Amino acid sequence: MAWTKYQVILALVMVATGSINTLTTKWADHLESVGSNGKSHNFNHPFVQSFSMFLGEMLCLLAFKVIYFFYIRRQEGSLEDNQIVRGNQDFNPLIFLPPAMCDMIATSLMYIGLTLTYASSFQMLRGSVIIFVAFLSMAFLERKIAIKQWVGIVHVILGLLIVGYSDFLIKGGHSSEANDINGVITGDLLIVMAQVITALQMVYEEKYVTTRDIPPLQAVGWEGVFGATFLGLLLVPFSFITVPYPFANNSNMTLEDVIDALVQMSNNFFIIVSLAGTIFSIAFFNFAGVSVTKEMSATTRMILDSVRTLFIWLFSLYFAWQQFHPLQIVGFAFLIAGMCVYNNLIPSFSDLRQRFAPQEPLINQAADQP
């Protein structure tokens, strides 16, 4: 089935803001500033960054309330005509507590895993989430994945594998990624675990957002409220839990150091800019993502999420953040082809075979012939 204009806009917004979100987060990781101990070091505060992401999601709830009351005051019956705010208002907000907890745990695991393994492995393993979403959709949503859709998913996975493998072939990479093999394996396992949790979150959202017809902007906002509340409380004990490097790279070598993060932000304005980019981009990204889940499916959301790797790669090449390898083009070709096949944008081999299969000629006979 062809996409509507609204669905196309949602897909474009999701890919664009998702790319901006990842790039601003990476930018913050590379920025250096003087910390609370008086020494300059990288801004390595994964839980503070996760907290800023939930603040961005909370903005969605604020935006929903403003738009909702605007249409209520108009009293023209136009509320149901607006795709942003129309939907069911008779629900318990606590139904969004589980996905908020999944989001918090998955994001934290991915940030920790990224410090232990290679950046290429991080991108490659994140793509595995579409497999978990497909299986969980069949198990809990009773959704049937057609053979053609499986072909598209396999293409996406192959593309991510090729891109990840090409990064290992590039010589002269960043020396900071030369971690020991045990750390790499641990990081890879943490990232895969995070994708399972992310898949649970996506399927849970599809089940309750779709069946209850809850406005996506409101759904994202409530997840932000719960996520920011619980993670904000956890930041207090995290500041007293001492962990070794590379799990920590702040002034006190604790799991998180909020004071150190605030001091670094005050000493480097660009850190504030990067966090602001994270907050606003994640607001639009999650709204578009939940809307895609509601309008289409959770697997389509994951396919689109994988496509943003292409734009991140192009940006990294332009600013010389990584080196080029010809195998990367092959990988991204598989990635884009898989997305197009899954969403019926290009025909699969079986469709072409049926289309061009020889047809038996129709023989017209006169009515008086036996």
C-alpha cells in the first residue's frame, strides 16, 4: 500500500531529526572542557545526556497541551480534524511507565556499550533491533510478516553487517577504539541486550498506542515525564558509585557526576549547544517515531531508524571524522534496497517474476462455435 503525504512527512522528519540527534550526541562526546577537578577532559556523561533526551520528550507533552487547548477554545469541532491532537483522552498515563523504563535502560546500556566497543560495531548491532521487533510483533501482536518483508529485513541486516565490517578494514582508525577483546565482547553484548529492550518498547507502544488511539505527541510526552523523573532520582546514587575506566571518565570516576557535567557546561558553551540540539531533536524524532508506529508499524519504524546511518556516515566523511572504504557503498546499497523492498517502494525478485511471467493467450470463440 502506498504511503500518504502525512506518512511521508513523518518518515522524513524521523530520519532527519534522528540523524541530528546522533550527531549532536557524538559532538558532545568529542568536546573537552575543564571539570570540577580543574582538569580538562572529554564530556563523558551518558546518564546526563540520557536525562536531556527525556527532557526533550517532555516538551512533546507541553506542545500537545498547548495545541489541544487551542483547538478546544476554538469550539468549532475541529479537534478531530487535526492529526496531531486527535485521539483518545480516556486512558491511564501509567501505561507509559513500562516503555519509559525500557527507553531509560536501553539508552544507558547503549551508551556504556559504546565506550567499550568499536563505533562500527555499535552501528551494526543497533540494526539488529528490526529482527527482534519482527519476532516480538508476531508473538505479541499476532502480526504476519510476509516473505517480501523478510527479504527487505535481511537486506537491511546484510547492509549493516557490511558497513560494520568495512570499518574494521579501514587502516589508521582512532586509537581510542583499540580496546581489549574482553571489553569489546562485553560492549557488543550490552548493545544487543539494549536492542532487545528497545524492541520490547516499540512493540508495547504499537499495542497500546494503536489499539487505544492515543495521540503520539501525548504518548511521547508521558514517557518523557516518567523517564526524567526516575533517571533524575537515579543520578543521585550514581554520583557515589565508583567504577573503573572506561566505565567512567569524569572527575570523581563515578558512574555519573552531575556536578562535573555542570562545571564542564559552564566552561564550554558548545556543550550547552550540543545538549540543546539533543533535547529539541529528540522531541521531534520520538514524536515522528511513535507516529510511524501508529500509522504504519513498529518494524517500519526500525527500518527508517536504520536508514539514518547513511546520513550520519556522509556527514562523518565530509568532516573527516572517519575514512572512506568502497565496501561501505555496497553496505548502504543493501540498506536502502531493503527499506524500499519492505515498504513496497521497489518490487522484489518474486514480484518481477510474476509480472513478467508468460501468460496463456485468451482465445475468443464465436458464440455459435462448439
